[in-house]
Amino acid sequence: MGATWTDPNGLQDYHNVRVCYQHNSEQLALQGDPQPDGSWMYTNADGTVHTISAERASKFMEQTQQNATLMMDMLSKLQSTGQFTPPVDTEAQPA
């Protein structure tokens, strides 16, 4: 979609709207590197860059900390009532 203006001298000025596919994964960005402004950036092998702003990264970190604290409290209560035992790592042997 677009529009074209023609001036009195016959010169044209084009204004077109272009639709393109854009993909940005904040989850991938957090697997990348912190940037000087506090944002995070990850670049795929194909050159696609994924970013997350400093503000959104900070909010994610705060929420993750709250969730981890809540989970630790839940695990402590389960352990104190004997309803939870830590898993034991083992390897299965083929029969």
C-alpha cells in the first residue's frame, strides 16, 4: 500500500508501507550477554538478534526471585511435615 505525489516538475515522491516478518525472543535474549545500558542481547547463528530492555529484564529477575523464594518456603514446609524427600540421583542399568 502506498501513495505517490507528483510535484509541478513531474518528480515523484513515493510513500509505501512495507509489511515484514520480525521475531524477537526475550527468553533467548536473556541467554545472551548483558549490554552497557542494562538490556540483554543474544545473536543466533543465522545473525538474528534478540533483545530485552533493561526494565523488562529487571522485572523478570524480580519475579523469578519472588517465585524462587515462594518455592523454597513450600519445600521447607513439605520437608517439615515429612511429605517431601529430596530426589536421589541414580542411573538405570539395562536389563
